[in-house]
Amino acid sequence: MSSRNRMLRALGGKLPDRVPIALGCFPMALPQIPSHDPDEYFKTDVRYVSFEPLHEEEGFLNYLRGLPKDVHIGGISTLRTYWEWGYRPETPNAEPLAEARTLEELKLPSLSKISDSSRSRMLSEKVHNYQKKGLAVAGVPPHLGGDIFETAWRLRGFRQFQLDLRRNRELVHYLLDQITAMLVLNSLFLVFAGIDVLCLDDDLGTPTSMIINPTIWREFIKPRLALTIQLAKQAKPEIIVLYHSDGYIEPIIPELIEIGVNVLNPLQPDVMDPRKLKDEYGNRVAFWGAVGTQILWAWGGPKDIEEEVKLRIETMGKGGGFIISPAYDIDLPGISFENIIAFVKSARKFGNTS
């Protein structure tokens, strides 16, 4: 069975020949193999695409030179997106719209630029080349940390945005409408390019609760997320929508499924019980993740990883609907390469479903 067929069967709730393997739900770079695409290196079942980078510009180069040396924010596409938004991570006064008080001041000047046609150049060809090799393709829209909620608070500042939600709803709706328009445009570019999975993302949870009150989420975020998913599925009815949120989000899982989310990620097992979620929602949604805690990945050894992988496949892989993947980022300092190797080897060792 090809990787693509394996992924599509599992994501459709059917049983594949083995549990599909991913290293996360976004593209990454591993410091131990800097010249390799980790998914190519480990021969996982999925590849990722976003928009092709713009040509080098002096403003972007100056932005890079001005960042702190210890800033860790991901790859070049993330940096470009941050630059275009005017956002400076991990620096004082990083929120470019923190002082805005009127709708005019909240206009996003780069609304058209971020989805410039040059960014989608050759995107369809790239997607189709992966698929011809038998690989599933996931599309990741450019965003500022997250797609809607995170983008808004990174632009306004977390505290200010929380105040806005309670005191200035007109301003919040205006800002979120602009962000959503951009998300829809970017998502449709990816869908029309032929991707199999659309990866949407907003970190809404802490280890013990939701960052945003579910009632507030239902008013401000849910309708915009629902619109994005609706338009993506109108453009391509068979598109699979993955939703990523770190932390505890159990109060809104039924509503995520209701608005069209097909896959939940990353299922951090120290925050939400993957087995419980599988039992409760496994006939309505697929799961992608579930392997390991931060402590296990940082301080455990290969044998610990192997035992964790075996447990998750036994409890989550029955009947399909499961992509095995780390539940935490593995491209951070302190994660041993031996543990990553152990994850992939164990997933292949225990993942056969026949």
C-alpha cells in the first residue's frame, strides 16, 4: 500500500496495512540532520507544502539581522511571514498593533501581499510530484503562530486582546474578519493545488484548561473557523481538515467535529487521555499524535519511547483512524536523535495491522 493510500484510509477511519507515521503536522528541520528533510530521511508517510518564498528583499534581510541570536521560531517561511506582519518574536514591544484604537489603525497593510501569486508558483506541480511518488500531501497556510486566535493576540498583545474581547467587540470582529479573509485565501490556494490534508492551527489550551473561555471562542473564533472549513470543502469535498491545538481543549471537541474538523492533533497524553478520546469520538474523528510527554522526549531513552509507541498503537490504532506522531515538538534543543530514531523504528515494528 502506498503512503498516500495508507494515510487516506487511516484518516477516513478505515484500517490501513500499518499505522501511518508522521513526525508532527508541520514541516520541520532537525539540527542533527541539517541538510536533510526529516520526512524524507525517515521515509514517513506525509509531506508538507506551503507557499514558495518570495525573492530576497533588503527589508527582510534587515529584519533577520535585528533578531536576537537566541530566537527560535522555525524555518525561513515562518520568518518571512513574521516579517510581513511586522511581528518581532521574543523582543520587547513585539506587538505591532498594540496601540491601535480605531478600525483604521487596525487595517492590515500586508493582506494582499502575504498571498502574492509568486508564493503559489509551482505549488500544484510540487503537490502532484509528491502524490505521484505515492505520498500524502498536507498543506500549511502561512500564519502568525496560529491561524485566527493566535494571530490576533500576537498582533495586539495577549493582555490587550483579552481586554478587547470584553470591552471592544467591534474592534475584535474587524481584526478577526481581516485575519479570516487571509486564512480563507491562503487555504483555498492550497486546496486548489491538490493537497490531501489542510492543516489548521490555533493553540487554545494550557495543560489544565483552555486559554480562551469556550463561550468567547464560540462567539469570535468558531464561526470564522467554520467558514474557512466550509469554503475549503466546497472547493474540494474530499479535503481532510486537521486541527492542531496544544493543551486541553476537551470542552470544544464536539463542536470542532460539528464544523467539519476530520483530524485532531497532537493529543498530548499528559493533558488529555488519548484512549478516552478514541473511545468517545473515534467513530467521528481521526487522531494524529499521542506519543510522549515533554519529559519523556527530553529525559527518557529509546526503550521508553518504544514502550510508549507500542502502547499508543495498541490503544489508538485499532480499527484505523490514527496517525502515530510525537505529541510534542521534537525539533527543539535537548531532544536526542536516538529517541527520534527509536520512535520511527518502533512505529514500524508495532504498526502492522494485518
